[in-house]
Amino acid sequence: MMDTKTKEALDHARAAVQELHGAISDAAAKRTGATKADLEAVPLKAKAVIASIKSSVGVQNATAKKRLAEAVTELEAASKHAADGVKSTGKDFQVAVRQTLADARASAQKVSEAVAAGRSA
């Protein structure tokens, strides 16, 4: 069973990644679509979420550790796609928004899997 501090760190990481995913999703769903300003904020937010996830490395469960590492990889990809999107226009911009959203969604899923694995240990 995981200690309270680790559980709280995992719960915080999950909330942070879900918040990031929500912000990207909201931006993408705007009637006029996401703006470059929306994407410019993603790398900074992703960096903060990565720091939150890395603070959870005290997790003893190997599956949870693996899922957290995968979540970080997905967030790094989201950050890269967002940065690419800021530099692009038109269809390339929309593709970058969709890739950023998909990466954030995958990261949220991996963190949720880590939480579940930690609780079942």
C-alpha cells in the first residue's frame, strides 16, 4: 500500500495533467479554433506537470513507475507539438493542435493508470 505522501503526489500529478488536457481541449474546441497564444502556454504548463510527476517517483510499484515515465514522454511530445504549432499556420497548425491534444490525453491516461497501479499494490 502506498504512503499518504506518495498518494497525494500522484493525485496532484493526475489533477495537473487533467487540467492541462482540459485547457488544450478547450482551446481546440473554440469556435475559431485554438490560437497560437493557447499553444505558447503549453510547454510551460507541461514542464510544471512533468515536475509534478517527477515528484511522485517515490512510488514503489514498478508498473506505476513505468506509467509515470510514459506520461512524462507523452507530455514532452505534447510540448514539442505545441512549440511546432506556434511556428506553423493553416493545416499544419491544426495538425499540431490535434497532436498536442492527443499527447496530453495519453499522458493523462498514463497517470491515471499509475494511480490505479499504486492503489492496487
